[in-house]
Amino acid sequence: LQPCLGGTEPKVAKQHGMRAFMAAQELKWEWPVPQEYSRVEVGGDEHNRIRRGFVCAAAVALPAVLGIAATALALCAPGYSSGRGFRELWAGSHESSTSSGQTLTDAILLAEKPRQWVPDEWKQRSEAGQLLYSADPAHLKAWLKPNLGNGYMGTQFGRPWMYLSGVYNGYKVNSQRARVPVPLVVKPRGRCTGMALDFERGVVEEVFVWPKAHVLVRTYFHQALPHIAVTELEIDNSKGADPFSFQVEDHLASKFPDFATKSFLRKQASTCLSLRTRKAESPRTKLIDVALCRANPDPVYSVGPGETRRVLLHAAVWTSRDAPSPSPSVLTSAQMEYGGVAGREPEEVYKQHLAGMQQLWRGGIEIDGNLELARHVNSSWWNLLLSYRWGQNMSSSPGGLANNCYKGHSFWDIEQFMWPNLLMFQPQLAAASLQYRFDRRGPAQANAAKWKKAGLKFPWESAVTGEEVCPWPGGAKEIHINGDISLAFWQYWQATADGAWLRSIGWPVLRGVAEFWASWAEELPNNGFTVRGVVDVDERAVNVTDSSYTNAVAMLAVANGIRAAKLVGQEQSVGSSWENLGASLRLPMDEHGLHHLEHATAKAGSGLGIIMLQYPLGIPVTEEVRRNDLDFYSRSWPNGNAMFWWDFVINWLHLGEPGKAAKYLRKTTQKNVFGPFNIWSETAGGGGCPNFVTGAGAFLQAMWAGYGGIRLSDGDLSFHNPRVPPDSTELRFRALAYRGSLVNVRITPSTILLQLHNESPRGAPLLAAAHDGGVGHSLKHGAEPLALPSAGVVSLFVAPGRDS
């Protein structure tokens, strides 16, 4: 962007041990963001200039591009695009001919008149909301490039490093995602005229153009074969009368800061690396081995006149976390998988990947009539999903699997901002994320004992072991994380009613967290309870008493523990103080009783925790207090970060104020989303954590919990006055997951329509829907959509009967 922004010097953003929204002068613990994550500091209308910077980059070429300038400018305009659902578009797509048959009318004259050129298919898929692209990738800063991942491995495109799920290096608080070399950093030696992220297909494509030929480079992490990374070269000389050749650049890293090299074997056709992390996170854990085998590209590729060619380069990556033990070795596992793909045709490998992507996108959110908003929804989903995989049983981090922001540690961001989206549309991934917490109960129990408390005390920051890895001492007292985890476990049961899961996985965590709160809270002389010495959601509030948010999640945790005990027949395990504790913790109010305070002695504060009392916590308070809270705290943090404004959207919609909600929906993205690939930043203006998936997850909740009005209870899933988002005609949910069924939901300005998804399991309990407590109507396979008024409350619940 720098050529358009006057050549100003880049300003390096900072991350802190305390979350980045805190004032820098109040901090002593800082983690610098790498130089390549910095953004350009500009004056004036900062938001518009930065967000539209890539349009400016294209516009400087207007005199040269002449006839195609207007098209290029329109295609690079910031926007979200789309309205068509992925499921519709799959039926009409032609994967086998992707890009290879593009005409080169514009490219033929490139030598005489330099101009930007991108495939027509990119333009079509961009308008359908399936793809985002830049027609000027040379001027993209590194942190604005797209992200790739398949839940096993992830990277920000163009960087030399990638990250593997569960692979960390460093001792205790220095534990961070280990930098693994990207196996295939392969490009033609030429001019790249376009870069695209096709999030429906899970690929990044680049196009390199010569006067009468072009090469499309397609890179993806295989969705069906999680250990496989692929780079394809589609060479098109169909318009050329002469042979065409080009050289290839290959940038495989040879030094590995987080690994010791066990072996580095380079042959003519392939290279294999065997690496081992340098430091384990804990004396009780082992170092991790990583093996990588990849195809070596040819130095030069050639095609004859009028010919095309498709080249497959692939790599296999394995770790000691997933290789079978004791044999074969990690290296042998990588070699075997590499060899299994080596003889296959590019199209066959790609189609298998696309089938996996189609399954990944089965559930989701669709917007009609607002192309900008729909494209933003789709890109946010992609940045969330690329970090999760069924069977990995790992959590994510504020920056996801694609970068090392906050060292790849898991915070409350997962359970409160990202995870609820998985629960609604990807319940298997939601279960895998909860398994991560369940598997680390041992360290949580030891952590509680260290504080002379009972039960489970989960760490504020968690990496691979589940021990505390927060570098800031105050993190150990940000104990609301325990209530956040407990709430997620209870919501999973509400959504699935999986009794076997509740007994074996849910109950041990719910019980342990309730026991912890009962041992931390102090009983008062009047038989009430207080919670002292904690850090609030607003991390400037350190060692405070009765944090409203902390007390609220504590009350929910003990209440849900009591409910779970009854369901699994463990009433005898309920502590004697649980019920009283859940009823007597106070949520401090101002002296006039008009709005909540962040904690007992608070005068002001960011208010994020207060706003979250309404959603997602559902704490019952009067409508007057809810409105007062929203009004008061909307003024307290005018430059609130990407974790802030989303909840104003949801709560104002619940209060029947769509105009106010629309205002905050704009604020959610306008200073936190940048570049042609809609990259989220943590703080307003582009600072903090890049690719801030926490913000993407919060934004998605604004769609289904806000405009969809979805709420979970013990007995139903309900839609409260669902409505379409601003400037849209319809809101749709694909394969919304509830009690074992998948439901398609269509919301118009006056109606909500419900219908079982065609892949909804036939053995699931029969679902019914009712409007405002009226007669229930069953949802059955093959039936027409059930239409109900959208005004009011529509409840979805299990009806009497066995099968649907």
C-alpha cells in the first residue's frame, strides 16, 4: 500500500502480555509483533484510506491500463460480495477446467502496454462471493495476504514458515508455536499480476503472465489428506505459436530456529527433513519430532506451441504427535504418505481435496441482497475453520493456526468468541475443541491445588500441556476463563443432549469447575459470598473484588454443575455451598442502581464484560438496566477493538432496536478489517494481533445470534424476532445443528422457514417448531419448508416420536 500512502514509514504495532486493548503506559510485559506485521501509519481519514488502500494501488496504474482500468478498479473495490449459497454454486462449477482454459486477449498485448490481468473465473467467483482477490499483489504488505490451513497445518501465504496443530517449542511461558518450514515456496520467475483466495475451494492462486502465455500457481493444504500440502503449476501456452519456457524459484528454508536438524536428505526428485523441537514446554513432556518430504521442482518448465501442462508438486508432513508408535518412525510415515500421492494425477488429488472442502462448507451462513456483507461472512468463516479439524482435539488461538500471534496460546477467545460458531454449524469440531480442555484436566487440577483450591483451575493461557504459560503474572487471576469453559461444556449438552458425552466428558469438567468456584469464593457474615483478588475482563482492573463478569460466569458454572449432577445421577457430588453460591454472588451497580459496574469499586472501564452479561451469559436483569448498560459503556471505549462492538449488535437487536444495531455492525468491521482479503486486526486501525480470528468469530455470532436471534436453553433452540441484516433481502443458515439434526433456515422480512437439510441423519429425534408457544409442527424429511411469522419467538424442540 505504501506507494499510495505517500511513502510514510511503517509503525510497528505491539502486543502485550495483557491483552492489546490496554494502554501501553500501564504495561510492563510486551511481546513485539514482527516487523512484517506492521501497518502503515497515515493521517486524515485513516479508516477509509487504509481499508481502500488496495484500490489506490490499482488506481495509480490508470494511465497505463486504459480500457481495463475501470474494470480493475471495480473488482478491487472493498466489499464482501455474494448472495448465493455455496451448496448452489457447487452444482454448477467445473473444477477440472479451473483457469486452464482462460483466454489471453488482454495478456497478449502485455509486452507493449503493461497492464494487470486476472482470470475471468476469479471475477465470476468474486461476484458470487466464493473468492477474494487482489489485482496488485506486489504492493500487499505481508500481513494483508490470505491465510491457508486445513486444521492440521496453517500459514499466511507467502511466509517461509507454517504452524502445525499441537507443535510448540519453548519452556513454560516461552512456549510458542514452532516455526516449521513451508515445504513448497515455489514460483515462476516472472511478474505476478493477481493473487486470489478461493475460500470455498480452500486454495490460494497466483497468476504470472507473459505476452502469449500464463502460469497459474495453485497452493492448498489438502482437506481430505491432512498431512499433504500441494502446489500446482497450470501452464497455458495455447495461444502461443512458439515453445514457452520459464524458470522456477524455490525457497525452502535451510535454517530452523525452533528445531534441531536430525537429517536433511536432498535427492534429485525429493527432499526429506527430520527435525526435533529444541525445548519442551514442561519437564513432564517430550520434544516433538517433525518430518517433511517434498517434491523438488524442476529448474525450468517448458511446453510446446499451442500446448498446456499441469504439474503437481506435493509434500507430506508428519509429527511424533500423530505418527503410530513405536514403528514406523515419523520420517518413514512422511515418506510413505509422500510416495502414496506421488503417482497420482493432479486432477485426482485436487478433486479429493474439493470433496473435503464441500463437506467442510456444509454448514454456514448466507446473505442475499448485500454482496459486501455476504463476502465478509464467508471470509470470516474461512479464517475460523482453517484452524480446526475433527480428530485433532486441539484448541485454537486469537490468531488461529495461520500465525504465531500471542504465541499460539488458547485464551477465553476460543470458548466465548470462536467456539459458539462451531457449536451451531460444526458440532464435531466443537466437540474436538472441548476435548482439548478435557484432556488437560490433570494440569488444571494441579493448578488449583497450587492455589490451595479444589477442583479444576484452567490456565489463562494454554499451549500444548495445559499448564499456565501466560508471561504476565496477572493472567493467573483472570479466573473467569473457568466459567467460560464451563459454559461452553454446558452449551454443548444443550445443543446435542448427548447423555453419554455428558457422563464421560462433560460432567468431570462441570463438576471440577463448580468445585473450584466454591473453594475460591469467600462466605460473608450475612451468608452471602464474595470473590476477591481477580482480574476483570477489562485487564486494567487488577486484584479487584466482585468483578461483575467473573461473578456471573461463576454463578452459571455452579448452577450448570447442579443441573448436570441431576442428569448423570451424581447429586451426592454437589457441594453444600453450590446452590447458595449461585444465588448470592452480587453484580455491583452504580450508586443510583442504573447500570452495572465492572467491579465493586469501579468508576469506569471498557465495559466488555458488562455487555456480555446480556449475551452470551443471559443474566436476567430489567430492560431498563440492559439499555442503560449499553448506553453507558458505548461511550466508555469509543475506539473499542474487534472484541467489543459485536455484542452491542446482538443486544440492541434483542431489545428491538435494529437501527442502533446497524450502527454497531458498521463499527465492528470499519476499523478492524483491511485489504482485499478481509484480514482482521485486533485493535482499531490495524494494530495488535493480525488475522484476529477472535474478531471474525464475534462478527459471525452477530449474524446468527443477533440477526438470527438464536438462543439455546435446556429445552429448545429459539429464534427471537429474527430479521434480515441491513441492506439485505434474506438471511439463511445451512445445516444448523440441533439435537442430532441439521436444519436449513431461511429468514425474510416477514417469515422464517425451517426445513431438514438433505444430509440430516434419519435416525435423529423428531424435531418440531412452534411460534410464540403455539402448536408444534413437525419437521420431516422431504417435506415442504415450514413457514412461520418471523415476529415473535419461534422455538425448535424435540417432539414426541422416535425418527424423523
